Amino acid sequence: MISRDGKPFIEYGASAGSPLWPEFTDPDLILARMDAAGIDHAVLSVTIPGVDWFDAEEGEELAESANEETAAIVARHAHRFSGLATVPLQAPDRATAVLQRALGKGLKGALIYSNVAGGHVDEPSRRAFFDAAAAMDAPIMLHPTYPLCAPSVMAWGLMEMVAFLFDTTTAALRLVLDGLYDRHPDFRFLVPHNGSFIPYVVGRIDMIAEARPGASGAIKVPPSAHIKKFYVDTVGGSTQSVRYCCDFFGVDHVMHGTDHPFFPMTSGLGVLEALELRPEDRQKIEHRNAAQLFQIQLPARDH
């Protein structure tokens, strides 16, 4: 974090960053936004760039500190918040230990980033972390960070428009093609922002995997057979995209998201309304799917 014009600023890469608005860190402001949007419960996580850029020991220490603070916020507002752990994926053994301790503090899984300080998430040394997460039955959420293609998107809003999603697309596909679901068929993996670009080009993915020797990586089935196991959210501003996600992944794998504070919490409500879902399907997207994925026990509502 740096200071710009006397105000805190998150710099997550060369010429890329965001003001550190109070809504990033103030639970009361987050709760006020939730109330205004009619949201009863939210899952908290740490924004980019995470701790991946630090050396292994310092990354572990910072992750532990972040997780302790997240757990403390959740404990104070247990009926309104759950939390995801931050892990130092640059050191997979340490990341595994941090995740195990975070689950012991009551956190519900972990958030990882689309690259690890410029390294790929599917590097062989990192398989141990995913193996351990599967053994713990811990859901893992993938979130974009400073993209590997950054030099080519330093104009207008291209980084936020497409580069973040390209990075999560390639990261998620690398994990699939590396055999993540062969090793762990029930792995609980959340790929936000409507699944990035993946569901919209899945026909091409399968076609290339079949046509080109070695393109299917370590797996023996069409990649789409594994991709369909992703969980995705509704963040993207497009009713058509969410409708397609419901069709491709199944409504049981789609859940309401906000991407707060980068977008208003109320922005996704119009998308849900326009979908004109059956009441039971809307309930799944609004809360049941997330409660099942993150094992959240929601209190009964008074109305």
C-alpha cells in the first residue's frame, strides 16, 4: 500500500491499482451496503495483490495476520459474515498449514489468485496444496490479480474489462488440464465473474483438445466434463451470461455475487429480476448454493 494525494492506495502492479476506500476495511460500512441491497450474509476475502509477492516466511506471517483479522470480524458478526483465508501459495507447504489453521479459526476455505507473483497456479509443486484442500473439503475461490498479459492492456480500462478474466480463464484451464478433477473429482472450485471466458468458448476448448495431440493435458475426457464442475457467480452485468451459466453449469452451481466494493452491491439485483427464475431456482442462486458450498449455517429469517 502507498499514499496518493495523502490517501491510501493499493498498488497491485506496474501502473495498476485502486484507492483503498473505507469500504475495503470497515465492517460497519460493508454491513450498511448489505442492508441497502437486501443482503443478509456475505463471504469476506482479502483483495489483490495478496501475499504471494513476499518471501515464504513473511508471506506466511502476513497471511496468518490477515486470517486472524478476518476471523475476528466474522466472530463479531457471525450471523452476517463468513470468511475465506489468504494463503502464501508461493510456498505450498506453508499455504497448506495456513489453510488448516484458518479452517480451525472458522474460515470457510481459501481465496487464491490467478497467478502467483507471475508464476502459474498449476506448477507441480503446488499440487500438494490442492491435494490438501481436497482432503480438508475446503472450497477454493479463484480471483484475478495483476495479469500476466498486463503489458498489452495498459490502455483505457482493458485490464479490468478483459485482462483480469483472461488470467482467471487460463489459470482455471491449466488446473483442469493438469488433472485437478482426475485427482479430486469432487473438488469445490469457484471461478467467479460468470466463469470468466471459459463457458463461452468451451466448444472450442473441447475441439482443440480432441484435434491436437497433447492439448488435453493430463486428462482423458473432454475438458468440458471437468469444467462443468466449476461453481460460478453472477458478477458480470449481463442477464444473458447468467442465463447461459445456469444452462451450462446447472442452476445448482451458480450463486449471487457482488464484487464489492468495486461495484455497487445493488447492481446484481436487476440481473436476478430479469432472469425471471422459478422461485426455487432463485433461492438456490440467492443463498442456498453458497450456503452449501461454504457450509454456512444461516439463521432463519424473521420475515
